[in-house]
Amino acid sequence: MSKTKITVNTKIKYINSSNYQKHFTLDDRIKIQKIISEHRDNNGKLTIMLKDVGNMLSNDPSTISKEVKLHRLFKAHSNDKRLGAYNSICSKYKECKKNAYNEYHPHMLLKNYCKCIDKCKDYEEYVCPHLKNFPWVCNGCPKANGCYLNKYYYYGDCANKDYKLTLSESREGINLTADEFKELNHTISNYVKAGQPIYHIFKSHDLPVSERTIYNYVEKGYLDAKNIDLRRKVSYKKRYQHKTDKTILRKIKQGRTYEDYQEYIKLNSDASIVEMDTVISADGSNKVLLTFHFVKYHFQLAYILDSKEVINITACINTLCNQIGLENFKKLFEVILTDNGTEFSDPESIEFEPETGEIRSHVFFCHPYASREKGHCEKNHEYIRYILPKGTSFDFLTQDMCDLMMSHINSTKRPSVNGSPYDFMALAYGTEVLDLMNIKKIDSNMVILLPRLLTK
């Protein structure tokens, strides 16, 4: 008697899931990053199976695997010669017996003499076994910091930004067949050149696109009819547009808008929020103050910069991160909210630690001309203007002076914190962190909020 093999559809529970065929949200991607990072053993191996991750997210395991592999970020290997980074990432390194062809050292092995990557035609990259299957990334691996191999990382916010960009690009262009577009072009162009308005043509014919789409096609030059053929179009005055150097490009702000900020705070209500801004000097001076205001504690830092350029902003933040330590920085600066000034046009240099590529903060932007959205920082600038009134040149300022000024400001008692911001901040993070920031406690009777504080 022959046996009948019964197969069971193991994906039936995912098909019945409420998440079936739905796109991942930012919250889902953050959960994936957290699961991958927290379930690693001492050797970097994932301690749970892919199907368990699927059960935790009520989604098909293959979908999660594809998501991580598609949106992971590449980080090149270290160039530190002491680690043998150039040589040891070759899979044939241990058994290599090639000699270096050098008149001074004819018997020296190639791998001890030069960079195999650049010199050896048989070089073959060694790939970490953990990158050959799920989770495809190095998140949470305890050996990652000392590892000299090429790495991949998965960050939920970056993956969500990449997903939105891909989604946006997929909707661009013409969603018609060649024959449909040819017929549309013939209909629109002929009647436009006959003097008929777009609205009239749209209402008189059964067209496969909307009226707005027709205008877009004309604007982008897809059709034979051009803007010059539209009677009212050429009579309109050109709208005033703000110069591109006055604000940040929309592409940079994708995934970092004020709406994204509100969504992130909704999911992470305990996040430390810092509002970042600049205070300009008098006319004729390039120096500016870069300020950080900790919203919950009404505590503020100020750093003097030679000019309001991206490179100076990045250098200041990297110095501050090294000064207080990466872990303290990640706790204190989890969320940074700023305006649309061009000095903040490189948010990735703020978000990622330059050496390890580890994410250390999340940068978001207010709406243009909506300084009220970071009103705490703007309001606290009043204290700075008590000491440095408008019209004051910052050329004489040093960082020690700025630290002294902010020590007095943060030691000023406020009704909003039932004491001073210094005391409130010290209660939350300890005085050791404040010492690393060079902010000191000033006796309440010794606080000075006048220009003479810096002109003694």
C-alpha cells in the first residue's frame, strides 16, 4: 500500500496575519534592528532563528530577511596596518607562499611585504561567516569594534528613509504604454496648438491621466506642446523662490522632517531631545555660537566656531562626542531638532560616529520659517543676549569664556525646573558628565548675567 505524502503550508499563519502584504513601518524596522542587536552570543552568532523573528513580528521570515539584506549599510574595512587589515582580509592569507619580487628583499613573503589587495592578482576577500546568512549584518556583534573585515549594518531609521526614497522614485516618470502616450501626446499637442485650454481638452476627451498630470507633462517637456503654447502660462509672473543656499534641500530632509520627528517621539517618549541652533555675531565677524538646548532640563551648551560652515559644525560635534564619550553622547543627544540653515545640511555626519559608523543620534528638521517648533532654544538665547547683546562681535570669545557664560546661565534658577538647570541636569546624569562638558556650578549669589562677566 503506497503512502500519501501530506504537505502543510507553513506560511498559512502569515497569510492570515494582519501584516500580510503590508509595507514595513518605521516602528517595524526599529524592532528588527533591536531584535538583531540584542540576540547575539559571545561569538556574534544569532541566538534565535529567522522563523522566530517572523513570529515576533507576525510576518513572513523571508520578507524580514530580504528587508535587512536590501537596506543594510556597507562599512569598509579598517586601514590600520597594525591589524594587518590590508592583508588578513584575503581568504588565502594563511596558506599564501608568494614571494615579493624585490631586488633588496628577494625572499620576503608577499603578505609580509606589501598590501595584498593592491598587489596580488589572486587576492580574494574573506567574508565573515555571519554575513553569509541571516541576519546578514554586524549589529550587536561583540567582536565588531575590533574586527578588520568589511562590515554591514542595519539601522531602522536609515532603512525607512531608503524605502521612502525608493517608493517615491518608483512613482516618477510616465505610467503609460508607448501607444497610449503617443495617442495622448497627439491629442493634447494638436488641440493646445489650436489655442484650446488644457481644461477644455481634458473635459472634451476621455484621457487616461488627470488634468494636473497633463500640466506636469508639459512642464517637464514630455509632450510636443510646450509652456510657450499655453496662453495663460506665459503671462504669469514667475513666483518668488527662496535661494537654494538659504535652506536645506528637500532630498536631505527625507525621513528627517518635523512629522518624522513627531512620529519618533510618539514611539520613544523617553528620548532625550536637544534643540540645536546658531547665534550670529555682529556684522563683519564670521564667528558664531553653536548652541544645544536640552528641552527637558532647560540646560544649554554653547561652542564658539570660526564660521557657520558644515565642516565646523561636524568638527564641533565630533569633539564633543569624544569629550564626553560615545555612550554619554548617545544618551544625551538621542534626538537633535534643528532649523533649515545650510550649516546643518549634512545630518549624516552628525548622526554617525565617524570611526565606527555607529549611529549616535537622530537629526530632524523644523518646517521652514517655523522657529516656534524649537522655541525652547530660541527662548533660552535671551540669556546669552544678556551677556552678549545684539551687535556684539564674537571675535574676542574663547571656548573658556563660553563655558563660563553657560555655567552662569545654567546656574540661574528658573520656575520651570523648580531650581536651576544645572541642578536638574546633575540630578538626571550626575555632575561627572557636566564636568566633562566644562560646565560648573555657580553659587546663586555669584551669578552674573551682564556683559561685564566676560570683560573683567
